[in-house]
Amino acid sequence: MNSKKILVIGGAGYVGSHFTLYSVNSGFQSQCWTISRQGIWLPCEAPTSSRAISMNWVCSRSIFPETHTMLFSILLPAALSGNRVSSPALYYRNNVVTAFNMLEAMRATGHDRLIFSSSCAVYGEPKALPLKEDHPKSPISPYGRTKLAIEWMLEDYQKAYGIRSASLRYFNAAGCEPGQG
């Protein structure tokens, strides 16, 4: 497995940082990127150069390896979270546009595997408990709607372009690494 590489978008966040640590401990080589508040792609580690990558798809392509055979998977947890219903544009730009840009970069470079960090917010108010995966989806916030929109986009990209994906819906993700708490 040492020859397999994983690209983590949003690797400085909670889910992305834990996924990066897990993948490294499992023998993968991880390349980790995050998006600044100004919409600039930056390596999660301290940058070794002043080069920052803007969020448009042409520039997004530059964070991918030259050949798609080098990359095992891409984790896309990068998203604005919370419930600021008065600012839906923030969610659509940070969540949907970022996911679209990454999918277009994947398509242009031949990458075909993505793990998406979704949310239980796609369900909205539960109609029955415990929630099951086939529960009706009726998000009540811009955050939940953007996560569901990305899940639909992933389905369309799989059908049209063969980009395979898995969406993980988290419920109150919390915890720490052993020995860290």
C-alpha cells in the first residue's frame, strides 16, 4: 500500500485531519490541502513557497499529480459548516462550488475515486428514529442543502463520467486520537 497516495482537501479541519492521520498510519502517502477564508488553496503544512492556488478549476488541477495512476482516492471534507441561514451564498460558494471545481479537476486529470464528507443535515427534522440511510431527505439549512446538492452532483458525475464516490454522513463527529485527550 505504500505506493498509494491520498489527496485530502480540507485536511486542516476536524474530519480531514483525522482522516489524514489514519491514512498515514495505514501506510498511505497523504497530500493535504486546505482552503483559506480568501478562497486560496494552501498546503496544510507550512507552505514551502509563497505559491497559493486559487479556487478556480484550472488552478485546482495543479494540486493533482500529473498521472491519475498515482492517486488512490480523494477525500473532500472541505466545507463551511454551521447554520447561518442569513448567508446562503457563503455555503454555496464554499461547499458546492468547491466540490464542482474538484470534480472538474478530477475529470480533466483522469482521477476517478472520491470520498465525500457529507452530513446528517441532509435529512432535516427526523420523521422516525433511529434514522436510517433511506430516511427522506429534507434539509432545513443552507449547509444541509449544499451537502445534499453535492451528493446529487456526485451521482450525476458517476453516471456521466465514471467518477466513483462514497458519501459519509456524520452525526456529531467528535473525539480524539488515543493519548491525545
